[in-house]
Amino acid sequence: MGKYNCVYYTTATGRPPVEDFIESLDEGSQDAFFYKIELLKEYGPQLRRPHTDSIGEGIFELRFTGKEGRIRILFFFFEENHIIFTNGFIKKTPKTPLKQIRLARQRKKEYFGRRK
């Protein structure tokens, strides 16, 4: 058990989009995701490239490659030891799509709003 607790963001209807995304991936890609999660649970914000990278405003990406290509799961840190996964996608361009970054920011804001 790591020092950090990983949580899937859920929509207002109770759907966990990242969990749904991971379930849609090839089994080998899922294994890669769960391996990276173990590293993230252990090292948290100290885990850096090539495993994670900051994309600004407190949003980070978990980076791994699977059968589908370059896969990214966006997340943020909450309180002292929580990691919240907001959205996932297969990266097809050199830069992280702005649409995905905006979605992560929106879900982060929503998550904090629910906590008040």
C-alpha cells in the first residue's frame, strides 16, 4: 500500500470516466496503467518524467504506452495524500489537446466545489 490514495473522479450522475476509459483499453495497456498507479501511490508528486508530467495549473498527466498508442490520464493532487484521476485519452498529437486540459480543469474545479 502506497503513501497516496488514487481516486477516480465521478460525474454528477456517479459515472467514473477514467475507470470507463481504462476498461475500454487492451489488457496489456490496463496492466501498464496499474503499474504506473503503483509508482504514483508510492512517490506521489516526486514521480516525474517519463512517468508523469505537469501540464500546468495543478494538473498532471500519467504517461504510458499501450497497444492503442500513447495513453494519458490527467489528474490532480487533493489534500495531503489524494490523487484524483479526471480524464483519460489516447494522445495523437505532439501537444496535449486543449480540450482535454480544459476538461481536467473543469472537473478539478467541480471536485473542489463539491467538497465545500
